[in-house]
Amino acid sequence: MNPLDIGVIAIVVLSAVFAFARGFVREALSIVAWVGAAAITIYGFLPVLAMVDPIVKNPLLSQLIAGFGLFVVSLVVLTIITSFLARLVRTSALSPIDRTLGFVFGLVRGALIVCVAYLLLDFVQPSERPAWIRDAKSAPFLHQGADMLRQFLPESFKIKNAAIDDAVQALSAAAQAKEAMGALKMPAPTSPSKLDAPPNYRPGERRDLDRLIGTQR
């Protein structure tokens, strides 16, 4: 196993153990609390802003207080309610089932986390992968999971990802063409043996050259 495989196993196992300790009901209700807080913030933002704005008298600060404050208060209230319900389940006879379902939920959540991370990698680095990612035994499963998640993305994200991939491939092809043109323009180096070889004189020319050297002495 390489670092990617170890990281994938660690994330999935930690998610499963954490969900087993908390139980399925608490894990599921915690997600409901976050989603509910977001929904309350979206639908209650304008009424709360109308009450906050006359007091603060600063548009930007009023929006921050209305949005952030409403979300935090909603999340705290919903978390208290969901924790109370989860505690009732944990103290009942359904506790073993709750823990078992929590473990399964944690496995699914961990697998979803690593697949989402791999999908984000497709947007950041769509074409090339490091060797430790390509050679990972978990890479085919991550790729398959990312493809399944990609089906739920809006068309704008798919088009953008395809455009980025095409641009990267075009840049790579342009770089290869530039290197090829540079290799064609560069003259081939002359062999050192040809540079250092003495001139090849005929016998008559060599005698005349020796005679000329002798007269100069």
C-alpha cells in the first residue's frame, strides 16, 4: 500500500469508529441540524434583517449579524433537540442497533469523503496524476465513486471541467510541438573525431610540404 491507500483506509475507519461511538441517530440528526439551520437562515434572513437594520444602521454589519446570528442560534437550538433525542435512543434497548447502523453510516460517510476529495482533484489537476496516486490500489474505486458523484453535478460544472481538461491538453501539445521545433532548428553537433583528425594529404603534397618546411629552417 502507498500513502493514498493508507490515507483512504484511515479516513474511512476513523469515520466508522466515530459514528459507532455516537450512534446512527445522533449522526443522522446532526446532519439534520446543520441542514435545518441552513434552511432557517435562508428563509428567515429577510425578516430578521428587517428587525436588525433599524437598530444597527449599517447595511453590511446588519446582514452579517442577521445571517450569521440566525444560523448559529438555529444550529445551537437544533443541536440541543437532536442530542436529547439521541440520548433517549442510546439509553433504550435500541442502543446496539443504533451503534451498528452508526458504524455502517460511518463507512459510507468516509467513502463519500474520499470520493469527493478525488472529485475535487479532477477539477484542480484534471489530466496528470502523481505516481503515488496512479499506482494506488484504491485509485480505481475512487475514480468510479467520483464518476458517480459527477452525475449529480450541474451541467455548468461538467462543462467547466471539460474545458479545463481540453486547455491542459492543448498546452501540453503546444509544449511538445515547441520542443520538436527547437530540436529541428538546432544543428547536429559535429563529431569530435572529425574535428581532431589531421588533414589527409596525398604523397606528392606531403613531400612538397616537407621540402617547404626544410627550406624555411
